[in-house]
Amino acid sequence: MMKILLPTDGSEYSANAAKVAGKIACKRNSEILVLHVVTDTGVGRKTWRNRGAESAISSILSILKDQGCDEERIESIIEDGNAPDKIVEIAQQRNVDRIIMGTHGKSGFKKIMGSVTEKVLQKSDVLVLVVPPNYNV
């Protein structure tokens, strides 16, 4: 069975990647791990950022459920740390077959070399499917 890691930051790009992941997962009866990395570990902002993480994951879960994905095959994960490092680390720890993510995050159109996606592409030994912003599912 295929295992997909779906990192999300709550952006429209993450939502688009979720639609692609859902389409693949539903056809193959795959497991999906929805991951949000909380980057600021400062005490004052941590609660606020965790709420944001839960909201981001909730919207992705809605997309996956709307596509008919089996809820029992979806797991939510919230981690603290550096997003690219955590994405690659979770992919290795959980033996995922594929990482599916958008080209951009909440910050919008950054220089691609500085983006989380680019760093994951550089560090990952797992196949990464990058969903472009204009891709229609």
C-alpha cells in the first residue's frame, strides 16, 4: 500500500496539492499523513501557531473527505521545527513512498531557491510530486 506525506501550511497551494494527493490516494487505497510544521517554538506564539496548524490540517482533511478518501487512512501530524528538515525527517521515519506538496507556501511567490519545496527537493530521498499553482484537478 502506498503511503503519502502531504505537508500543509494552510495555503491555497497546499489545498491544490491535497486535491492531487486525494485523487491518487482514493484510487490506490493509500494512507495519507497530513503534516503541518510549526516553525516558531517561542512560548508566547506557540498556542496561536498550534491553532493555525489545526485549522490548516482541518481544511486539508475536509478536501480529502470530500474526495471520498477513507478517514481511517488519514493521519494528522503537527511537529515543531524547521519545515523542510521535518518534512524530510517524517518521510524517512514513516517510510512514505511519496511527498506531495505545492510549489509555493503562504508567503506566495518566493524565489524558488529559498522555498520549503526547493529545500525538500534537495534533501529528500523520497519521490516528491510538486503541484504547480495553475494545475486543475
